[in-house]
Amino acid sequence: MASKEQVGLVLERLRESPPSGLFRIIDESCVGVEAVLRYLSESSGDVTAGSISDFMRVSTARVAVLIRKMASQGLITKECAANDARVTIVRLTPLGWERIRQRQAELFADISSVIDKVGMDRLLEFISISKEIQDALLRKEI
């Protein structure tokens, strides 16, 4: 079992450099417009608002807001399904595809910069340790 001093040191270091900031940066690609764009770019066939809702684990009302926003920005088109007018089919526009290419290039540059600064071995070790920490904390909740 860890000592009181060890636990105190870990908590002190976490306060100095909270991991929440790092993970918030990473998570931005998993929420909102960026998540919808990524989902659309990786999906084959028709994508419905309902399937986006399921993928993101958010309400269909939230997805409707995102779809309206994205359509107004010219990133997607939306249309009613031929067999059911209640179902909205969502497709990327050329501008949407360009935004995806830009984000992928930015992500590549960001990760490349981290690898250059931290080193590949240390980065992979960090990811592995982060997974172990997550697993340890999740097991506690069960």
C-alpha cells in the first residue's frame, strides 16, 4: 500500500499539472461538430441523425442543433429519407471534406510535435500508464 507521503506527492504533482487540460484537448475531437465530421467521414452509406446520436451518446435534440449549425456553415447537407420523411440523412459537402482534411493535418502536426518533444518511447509509455490508471480507477467503481 502506498504511503501517505507518496499519495501527497502524487496529488501535489497533479495540482501542478492537471491532466484534465491535456485530456480536454484530446477530447475536443470527440464532441460536437468535430465528432460529427469524423463520424461522417468514416461511415459508409447513409448516415442518419439517429445514428449520429447513437455514436455520440447524446440526445437527438443535441444532434439536431449540431446539424443545423453545420448546415449553416456549409459543412453538410441534410435531406429527408426517401422512405420516411421523419428521418434525416446527413452528408458531407466538399467544404466538410476540406475541414476534415485540415483537422487531420493539424492533428498530425500536433502529435508529431509531441513525439519530437517527448520522444516516441515516453509517449507510448504515457499512453500505456494512462490506460492502467484508468483501469485501476474504473475497477474501484465496480
